[in-house]
Amino acid sequence: MTPDAAARALAAEGVVVFEPDPRTARWAAAAWEAAGPLMAEAQRSGGLRCGGTWLAGVDLLPNAADGSVAGVPLAGASVEAVVALGLAPAAWHAAQVSVTWPGYPRPDAAESAGAARYRRQRDAAHVDGLLPEGPERRRHLREPHAFILGLPLTESHADAAPLVIWPGSHRLIGRALAAARAAGPSGPAGDIDLTDAYTAARRAAFDLCPRVPLPLRPGQAVLLHRHLLHGIAPWAAPPAPEGRGVAYFRPELAEPEAWFGD
């Protein structure tokens, strides 16, 4: 896929899926091996969520600033597209390693009944960076990600809790949040309460945009627009002890105000 084609897809649908690339597959194998001991430690220390069926794994992967893991470079068509689109960060942060296991999502004492129901029925669909805070769970922009780059780490059944997206939702949500920012006070972007605009736009996206599971394989990659609604489907596959693992890079913009743009 050419950079121009990737840019068009990202603008139109909010997602670009890259076909298998051997360079990306080599990186995925190295990343999964490197993450193994850290996942095991999280399991031993009770660091799993959803009744032991999900490791959020934020900043878990011990990759270098150039994205490499154990000397294996972060490479492939997806990385080339990120560079060509002018999105590549000066340094790659430690990637998230999200892993789900059979039974996801089991009930979790840390979640309310409503949150657990939303996770089961709506795949916990969300836009990254809008963190719920306080007893009323009001949402503010705390992590202005430039994009999300997902790199599958395991060979998994299609119904083994795949990533789910709502193509086109980025346009609805982006417009709503930009309007809320413009109507709010002139202070820092993080001061704006985006809860109502976000909730209404998310509801509209469920009505107007298709729900699309993306059960990708190692060597493939997916690039998501920062405003795209996405989540994780419940596990509906046969048991698989290794689970489904995906690494996510979510570099932050230097200027939070830019997050509200296209």
C-alpha cells in the first residue's frame, strides 16, 4: 500500500490494515518472547483484569527508542507508512502489550455492573486518551495520542477476542469533540469536560457505523486514527492457553491542541 493510499484510507475510514510483512513478523516474534517473563510476573502478582482474563500491559514491552526488540528492528510497510505520513515519533515509547485469554471478559470486582455490561455488549468501545475521572467518571483529554499502531503477536482463532472497530466513527467523534473544545474555556485542552459530547458521538457511531472485528495475524499491522472508536470482542473461540496478544504503539502529540484536528 502506498503512503497516499494509506492516507486516504485513514481519512475516510479511520483505519488502515497492512498485509503480512516478514519484517513485521520477525519483530512480532521477538516482542512476544520478550513480553513472556513480564506477562508471567503480572499473572503472579495479580496484575490481570477482568477476572484474570486480560492483561492491559500498558508500557510493558522493553523495546528500544527506535522500536527494536532484542536487536530486531521495528520494520515493515506499516512503519514505512507512519514515517511517510509524517507521524513517526522522535522516539518510540514502551509499547502496550494487551493479552486476552479464554473467558474474557469475566466479572471483575473493580468494575461496576454497568461497566461490565458495556464491556460484554459493546466490546468496551472507546477512544484512547479520554480518561474517566472522579466518582462521576467525567472524561478529559489526558493522553493526546497521535495514532495507534497495532501489531499482532500471536496466531489466534478469529473469535478469540479480536480487536473491534467502527469504521468512519472517527469523523463523528472528531467533529463532536472539536466543537466541544471550541465551545469550552480557552485554557489547556485537558481542562475541557468532553464527557457529554463524547458520549453522544459514541452513541451516534453505534447507530451509523458498522461494527467490524479485525482478527489479524503476526506480520500484519493495523493503523488507527486517534479518534476511531475501538474495543475488544468477548472470547468466543475454543480454549487457547497462550491467549491473543497485540502490541500497541500510541505516541503522544507534542501539542495537545493538535489532537482535536483531523
